Amino acid sequence: MDIYTIIFLALAVFIFVRLRAVLGQRTGSERTPFDRAARNAVQGAPDNHVIPVPGAPIDPAGPSAGADIGVPSDRWRGLAEPGTPLARGLDAIVAGDASFDPRHFLTGARSAYEMIVLAFANGDRRALRDLLSSEVYDSFDSVIKDREKHEQKTETRFVSIDTAELVGADVRDRTAQLTVRFVSQMISVTRDKTGNIVDGNPEKVADITDIWTFARDTGSRDPNWKLVGTGSN
């Protein structure tokens, strides 16, 4: 070996040693970047590693044997006072259908109320059939037939629905019933075939209070409620 070969070999060894010191060695047990992120995410968690889900507090110890969990007294806050027939009725409905949410129901009831009133005014039997019980449908249909017989048309326009509140709840057999009090403002007028007004006033906003009862079989897979009774106040 000449002097130049020896110099190049020494230089190669020096460079290898420096690179090893800077980069280190892989042993096969290093954590991947995802593993490190997961480890860092739980470092700030409590010692018991219980991370509560929002809206569902968790007791790490769990309920003690024989503990009486009961029903929160404010379960229906804003809907029904504790201990009232309405509150007990809502409890009974939830007992038969754990997915029942009265607030979600009221949102749907407001929409159904407007849809039914407008469908009735327009004589839309197809829409009414899906929303009404057979008895209520027959009652509405008879009025529509009478208007058609006399060649009359009704025009209805909602100004607002001011209130939609639960006033009754009950379960009979497996049928849940909810009664809702609607307070609304609307304009309604009925005209004959020549356009003359036979009822109502197109310039007057009327205050209307309706009390409607909706029902649903809690044992059915059909989630829809149907109107089974109407009244006014």
C-alpha cells in the first residue's frame, strides 16, 4: 500500500466515526412519530387516565353496589315542573323509548304544524295523509271536499309561530301521546270561484291558539309522529 491509499483509508474512518456520533444508532426499539404524539397527548391526563366525555361526567369509581341512581329532579327543566303529570308522562315515554327527546320533538312539531295548516288550506291530501291519523284525515278531507263542492279556495300565510309548548304527555299501552299548545299569527282568507271573500280577511293578522295531540307507537321502527287530535283555545 502506498502513502496515498493509507491517507484515504484514515480519512474514511474519521468521517464514519463523526457521522456515527452525530446521527446515533437505530436499535429497532425507537418510537414512531405517531407513538410519540400519542404518548405526549396523555401526559397531561389525570393519574387514573379517565378522560370525561363532554356532557357525560364519569365517576372513576363507578356507582356503588345497591346505589339508587334515580331520575334527576331537573330532567325536564324548561319543559315540565318536577312531579307534575306532564313530567311523569315524559318519564313514561322515555321508559318505553330511550331515544325520545322532547326538545327535538317540539322542533319537529312546529314544522309539522305549519305543514299541516298549509296543506289543509291548499287541499294537499297527499301531504296530509302522511301526517295525520286516519280519523283526523277523514275530518280534514270532508272540509276540503266541501270547499271543492262550492268551488272555494283558501289562502293561508303564517306570520309567526310564537309558542310551541308541551301541555300533556301520556302512554297508553305502547302508544305515546304528546299534546302541544301552539300560539301563532297568520293571515287566512277563503274566496269563491269569482274571487269574492266568503271568510277571513286578507289584511288582518289573526292570533290563533291550537291544541294538537300527536301519537306514536313506541314499539314501532317508524320514528314519525302523527296528528291524532285537534282543538282550539
